[in-house]
Amino acid sequence: MRLTVIGAGPGGYESALEALKRGFDVTLVSDGPVGGTCLNEGCIPTKCLCRNAEFLEDLSMAGEFGVEASWKVDFSRVMARKEQVIGELRSGVEFLLRKLDLVYGKAEIKDGGTVVVGDREIESDFILIATGSVSASLPIPGAELCVSSKEMLSLEEVPRRLCVIGAGVIGLEFASIYRAFGSEVTVLEYCRDILPRFDTDLSKRLKQTLLKKGISIVTSAKVEAVEKQGSALSVRYVSKEKPFVVEADTVLMAVGRRPALESIDFASAGIETTPRGVVVNRYMETSLPGVYAVGDITGGIMLAHAAVFQGKRALNHIAAGCPSSGDVDGIDLGLVPAVVFTSPEAAMVGKTEEDCVSEGLKFRVLKSFFRANGKAKSAGAPEGYCKIIVSEEEGKILGCHLFGAHASDLIEEIAVAMAAGMTARELSEVIHPHPTLSEVILSALDS
Ligand code: NAD
């Protein structure tokens, strides 16, 4: 069987590799470096900067045991390390892709079995689209003076004053990173709380922790314009009907991403789209038979790991003979852990308390605090909170929301327990090693 994959981000290249493993003849078309946004200008470079930022935070703790900690960062070396990591990982991906037909160029879809790249026509039984997303911007005067997450990953120097528009995942990650590097950071968020899609209780508590780190956060702030004032920028916003101005050297626009609907001429190909993305069914099939789409291009949850599992779903559907109903695998595409690499990290999986209320569910909330955890305390990371929501009657785990050291790793325990349909009691009967951060979860379960 032949498969053509368009787009070489995690959704595309992981699906292409999985298809290869399953015996497909695979062509992968990419109009940019393999690895896509995630590897080249998203998750991976951000994590490099997060690590450097974390190291600086640790250095400032060193004074507690008598180490004179005064530092000056050579930012060009921070960026060089990031480039090196990207380069090594990209070579690794290129090495893995050597067994398939990798074509560089812009793809168009001629029909359900033909992809055109330049003057080459690639015939296949199935096509999988994974062309991703692009940064969104606000329709305000001066929006072009702002930078996106991509430019934030290649600044030449640490901005003295950074203003971030949007307290979502991207905004808060860069606020944390650049605060650790010494920037004065102000975050302006339109909604009442930071991370509006997260559990409100968690957002409020995380906000307090970020404020303590010296990040200024203004919620219910409507940004109206960005203006140039000499070499600096002024960000004008309205809050509680009063006008305010923040002066900054760099302004990050982080108000979301949108599907890259201009990546392919979907209308000519006969593939249905809405402004939210390419329309797909539960099997990731588009409106054009034989053509699947996964990842950010389909809108919804824009996360690399979601894209990868959507790709597995599409391949499982093909392997099952493309049925129009029934299950083709045991993957629950509704159960997607989400992680924010702030300092400390935040993570969630499942329903928020607000979801449970709006769905009329009867539930209980179990809580614990990192400050009562021996490992967190001894590691000098007492800030953090874990909240597990369980159904009132059965005690099934409905969701978990936490922030604190290594929250991004801790959340997976709950994702596994939820996928297995475990109750809080059943999970609390599994022995957790001591002293570890995983006991934060155990403490919540036992609370
Ligand atoms: P987001 O949707 O997470 O957050 C955008 C924020 O901007 C929201 O809080 C929103 O209320 C706010 N906003 C919107 N209009 C505004 C205005 N006029 N003034 C002030 N604030 C305004 O989007 P993002 O942070 O840009 O991230 C884009 C996508 O990339 C998301 O889907 C995210 O999940 C994904 N991403 C994930 C990770 C990760 O998994 N760690 C990291 C980066 C990005």
C-alpha cells in the first residue's frame, strides 16, 4: 500500500515512520526542515531555554549555602546550545527518515490519490495531511511591531523589558524563561484568569507563584495598540475601563495559533474546511475519500502528542479496511495531557472542575501541596499544588490539575490511571516510592 504524507512535523514524520514500520511505501513531502514547528521553532528550542533558565534559578539558590552567585549570561552561547540541540535531533529524524521517499517542496493535492510537488506527481492509495499551524495575531494598530514565539527563540540579547500579550501556554513559558534571564516581564491577558483553558483554581494559584517570581500579570486587559517610541515600544491596553500603557523593548504576541489553511489549496482539492481547520471525522478522514488530516491543521487541541496519536488512529483505520463505524483501536483521543513549561511547570489531564459543574457531574476534589512533600522540600521546590477530581459515587478519576516541580512528568501517572478506568482508591493502593514527587499524587488520593 502507498501513503503520501504532507508535512514533516511530529504529526507527519511520526505517522510516516509508523506507516513504514507497518509495511507501507511512504513518501513524505516537506516544504521546510524536518521536525516542523515543534523541533525547529517550538517545543524543543523552548525546552533548551527552559533548562538554561532553570539553571539560573538554581544558581540564585546557591547563596543559601554560601556560594557567591553572581552571573552574567552570554546569550549567544545560550542560543548556540539551542541550535546544537535542534541540529542533533534533526539529524536523528533525518536518519530515521532515510528509508522512505523524502521530497522537499510545496505539495498540492490534485485528487484523492495524487499529490503534486513541482513537476512531480506522486500517486498513492492514501494521503495524510499534517501541515500544522501558524501564529495568530491581533487586528490592532502596531501588531507588526510585535514578535512571535519563533523570534523569541532567536533574540540576540535578553530584553530589559518584555511585554507579553496573552497568558496562554506560549506567553507564560516565555514570561518564565525571560524572567529567569533577568527581563522585567509584564503579561497582559484578556480573560479573567491566566491559562483560561485550565482549571480556574490551578490558574489562580499558579498566578500567585509567578507573581512571587517577579512577573507582573494583568488580567482582564484588552490590548488596543502597540506604538513605537524611539527604540522602545508602548503597549496600550484598557483594564476595568481605564487606559494603561506598558513600556517594553520587546513585545511578544502570544494570542494563539491558527491552522495553516493556506498550506494547501483545500478548496480546489475538494477538502472541507472551516476557519477552525480541516474538517475530519473520528477516524481523521477528511471530506475527500482516501485523504486524512491530523494535528494542528485540524484545529482543536494543538499539541504535538495529540497529532502523533491522531496519526496512529488514521493508520489503524486504514489497517482495519476503512470502516464507517466502530472502533479501530483503543486510543482515547479525548484524553490528552497538557503541559506548560513555566517555572514551576503546570500540567493537566481530563476534566476541569468547571467542566464537571457544567456537565452536572457529582464529584469530589482531592488536594495536596508540594510543601508537604519531602522530596520537593529538600529539592528547594516547595511551590506547588495537586488537585484530583473524582466522581462522587464510583470514585473514578475524572481529571487532575497540578503545578510544581516536574508536573510534566507526574501528570502521566494520572493519564494512565484514567485510561485504565481506575478509581482513586485503586491508584492509592499502588505503592509509590519514597521520597519522590509521585507521593504528591498519593497524598492527594489519600486526602
Ligand atoms: P493559547 O490559546 O494557549 O493562549 C492565548 C492566550 O491569549 C489566551 O490566554 C487568550 O485569552 C489570550 N488572548 C487572546 N486575545 C487577547 C488579547 N486581545 N489581549 C490579551 N490576551 C489575549 O495560545 P498560545 O499560548 O499562543 O499557544 C498556541 C498553541 O500552541 C496552543 O494550542 C498551545 O497549546 C500550543 N503550545 C503548547 C505548548 C506546550 O504543550 N507546552 C507550548 C507552546 C504552545
